[in-house]
Amino acid sequence: MRVLRDHQDSVGVLHRQSQSPTSQRSFESLGDLWDEWEIHCLILVSFGLQVFLFFASGLRRHNESRTLRLLLWLAYLSADAVAIFVLGHLALHANGAHHQLLFFWAPFVLLHLGGQDTMTAFSMQDNELWTRHLLGLVTQVAAAVYVVSKISWPDRRLRAAMLLLFPSGCFKYVERTWCLYKASPTSLRESSLTFLLANAASLASRGSRYSHTYILDDRFNDMLNADGRLNYAHEFEQASSSAITLVSDTPINDTISIEASQGLVVQKLRTLKSNKDRCRVYNYVNTRLILVYERLYTKALVRLISTQRLDMTDILGSCDALADFRLALLFPFLSTLAALMLFKVVEKGELYSRADVTVSYILLIGALVLEVASLFISIQSYVSGMHVIHRATKQWSEMLGQYNMIKSFDRVQENNGPKGITSFVPRWIGKHIDDKTSHVPISEDLKKFVLDKLLDFGTREEDWNFASMHGQLALRNWTISHEDSGFARPDSNLHQSINDVDFPTSVLIWHTATDILYYQEDINNTSDHKMKKMSRELSNYIMYLVFKCGVMLTVNTKLKHNITREDIEHIFGVRNSILEKEAVTLVFEFHQGLHHRSYGAIHRHSQPEAQMQLLENTLKSVLPHAYGVAQELIDIHKEAACWDLAAAVWVEMLYYIAPRCGGAFHSQHLASGGEFITHVILLMQLLGPFLPPPSA
């Protein structure tokens, strides 16, 4: 056996030795092929990435697709990396008599590094890193100068074409870096400070109230404008203040609404409330948010300068410089066109590789097409000086994120599934990728309900502080109309679930109570079906904001959420799967006999709680308290519509959380389909001074 094994080993060695030269030659030929076409492939990949970013970047504004965001993220990061690699390759390896034309590609690399007009940043973090891009600008331009200095072309026309393209590439790169700086948090904070100082000076003077009254009139007229057109330059200036509001962690009210008399604001809101087309306000807000998106993530600010409709004396120093700057904006298109014409008449013959010439034509024509497309966008949006706002097309995703804690158990339990390597990937994806959220289209009924409630508060001056409440006003109004009800007591579960706990805990309690109420068939009828549906959608949406997006979420509340989930799992027992309705019913029935020991009962003592008791409460599930709230809502239905109260509480929580989401949240989601809560905060700013003071 040993002899046979040695014989087999020797045969295998001989077989490998016989194949080794052939395999080696194959790898060498592949290596030579890659060395020959490497730079061609990479420069075309760089150009392809720019084309993809130009046409696909605008889709993210009205699409919440994770796949699209992933592709754009990969393309955005890869575009700079590939372009820098190509420039380094040109600096080190572009040689040979037939490859002198490769030096002509250096300006195109700068054009690619300058990015497209439709996308300067993927996220606000990219704007914050504008200094890194400034360093890249200096180093890459220096590298491009080194590459260009190595040229030895006999034809002066080719040199002239390169000299036309090189400043164009530098200008596009500078343009991108400047836009990143202007949209960076530092720059926006400076603008915010200037805006606040202007507000203070305006409030101190009080001499311009008359003009502000007219501006407020124009704004409300624009919101309901029949032909749906606005002066773009004016709206872009106003959008800059909206951008400051959205990216600030302490949003500020609009100066116009503050300076106008309260009576005028109330009168305008009443007129708006009586208008059957009042939901057009959302179209106006959509336009503002589009402009804010362009201000933060595109080169719209630079394009606007070229129209001479924005006062740029603070940037350029004089209006004379503005004309020169406008000409500079057209220079990339004109220089690319001239370079293409010059390259066409250059005597190529046997001097340059045919592949190099073909790639050069692709780069020239591609750059020209992209410049024409950019100019077309600018002409379409700006030349008329108007901007259509009441469009039929979708301007954002128009979807509501939904997270339902009990519904998340409506699936096969992970721990009871198959074990081993074959189940590891699905379990890992379920744990790290599937965040148990969904999205539903936002209905016109919900948009109208949110707007009408906002107008209701706005027409009563005593309720203008509603953004500092998260259910108190709803309970107060209900208590006034039901003074004889036992549930109007301050020690009821309803009052304690709002007044005696922090906001995230209140959301968790009311979310569970809303689910329990939702599946009580004996209290549901067709008359309150709308309120029932809207209440649950708002409940799931605010849960999504708090517990999935981390808005106002504390470590203690996250712990309470996890403990509540464990409590629900304990109630379900060993069931592998359970439907949502059955799950809610089990939770309700389990606590029916325990309501005397509910979480809310702990708070009915008049004396202050000890420190240890407070700490123990943070480690308790909210299910007993949620049951108490649900039971009181069920009992309320015997004499009133409980869904009206539930919807009023949820919409008040929506107004409360809108200005407290933080600037990073709003700016981030503008570039990923948008969020309804962003529209709400802008409504609160535009319709009146309804945002809470910074101290709140």
C-alpha cells in the first residue's frame, strides 16, 4: 500500500509540473492584458459612476428604498476612490510613444472629482468633512499639474484642448468643495446665529410690522395659489431659513409670524381652515423641502448665483464680480465643446493608439452630454424665475414608517428554528437587518386631520403652546366636556400615563393601549373607523420615531421597552407563532385580573416616592399601566367616542416630537425619501410661531 501511495504522489507531482508552464503562461497573458487595458477600464468606470450619480441621485429624495441608498452610497464612495487611483496611475505609469494621449485624461479626472450638479454629498457627514475635500482639491490638482507637465505633444491644438479642459476641471472641483462648506454644520450654525441676531434686531425695532403683514398675506396666498407658481430666487432665500430650522437642534420660529400681530395670524388661520383646498399647504411645504434638499445636497446654490436673482454681495463682494462669475459657470460647457472640436481636427494618424482615441472621444462627448443635461435642469428650474409647486408627481416618498411592538411577534420565533450553520445567515439577517418595521402610504385623511388640528390650536391664542404638550391639552378639553366622568380625576390612569412619566414611556403605554383598544370589537363601529385607523397609524409612526429612529429615546426607556417585550414573550409562552389579533387579546386577558396591581396604582399615593421605588419602576413592564389606560378608554366609549380622544392625544404627541427630533434626523431623512414629521415641523414654523422656545 505504501508503494502504491508513493507512486500516486509521484504521478500527481509530474501532472502538476506538466500543467505549471501552461497555467503560468495563462496568468502572465491575463496580467499583460490587464496592464494594457487597466487605465482604460478604470477611466470608463469613473465616467460610468458619474453618469449613474447624475441620473440616480435625484431618486433618493422621493424613494425610501434601502437598495437605492446602498447603490448610491457605494457609487459615491467609489467615484472619488477610482478617480484618485486613475490620476495616480497617470502620474506614475503613463508612458510609451503610443500612449501619450493618456495625459489628456487628467482634466477629466478633475471633472469627475468635481462631482455632478445633482449630488455633492451623500449625507450631512460629507458636508462636515469639507476640509478633507479641500485638502483633496489641493493635492489632486497638484497631481494633475504634474501629469500635464509631462506632455510632449507636437500638435498645439491638442495642447489647447487640454488647456481648456484643465481650468474647467479645477473649477468644478472648487465648486463642489465650496458647496460642501456652505452646507456644513459649521457654516449653517453661523447662518443660524446671523438669523437669530436679525430676528432680535427686527423685534427690537418693530418698525417693519406693516411690511411683514404684507409678506404674511403673500405667503398664505402662495400656499393656496391656483396656478402654483412661485418666484424661485425668493423662495430659495426663504428655504435657507427653513434649512437652518431643520438642521438645528433648537429650531426657531419664523420672524414674519412673530412680528405680525396675533390677531392677523388668527384671522389668516381661520380663513385657511374654511378653505376647502387647504391641504394645498402640503404642496407648498413640499416645495420648501425640495429647496432645502437642494441647498444641502446639490450645487443648486451655485446655479442660483448664475441667474443673478440672489444677492451675493456678501460672498462675491460686488455685483460686477457677479457677471464674471456667471460667465465662469458657463465655462465648463463652452470649454468642453471647444475641446471636442479641437480634438476632432487633431492629426492623430499613427501617433496615438486607436483605443486611446476612442476612450478620449467617449470622455469628451460624455462630459459634454452631462454639462448639457445640467444646463437643461438649470434652464427648466430657473430661467423663468418661477417654480411650479402644485405638481401631480410625487415629491417625497409619502410613506409612514410603522413599528408595532406586539405585531413584531407575529412570526416564527427565532430560537425555535433549526440550528447550525444553515440557519445562521437567516438568523443574523433577522437580528441585524430586519428591524421589524414597515411603511404604509400616508392617507389624505391623515394629512387633513393633522393640518386641521394644527389650525384648531392656531385659532386659539391660549393654545399656542401646544408644542410643549404631549396629550395634556387633549385630556383637558375632554375633561371640560366630561366633568361628571370619573376618569377626569387627576389620579386616573389616563392622566398619569401622560403627566407622571417621561415622553417615551408615555408613548409606549399609549401604543400598547391603542393596540388593545383596536381589537375590542364591541366598541368599534363604522362611525369612528377613520379615527381608529388614523390613531393606530400615528401610534405606530411615533413608536417608529422613538424606538427605531432613537428620537428622544433614553437608556432607561429602551430598557423598559425590552422588559415589556420580555413580558409579552412570557405571556405567549411556548407558541412558535401567533397572529397579531390573538397576541393583543392574550395580553388584554392576562391583565384583566391584575389591574388592581397595575403600574398606575403605584402612583396613586399622595406622598413622594422613595428613590428605591423610582429605580424599581424603571425595571417594570408598562403592560399593567397600558391595560389600565385601555380599560378606561373602553369605559369612556360607553358615553363618548374614545377614538376621538386617542387621536387627539397622538396628534398632540406628533406636534410635541416634531421640533425635538434633532437637526441630524431631519437632514438625514431628506436624502432618503423624507419623513412626514419633517413636513409637520415646517407647517408649525410657516403657519405661525408654534415652535417651542429654545428653553423648552
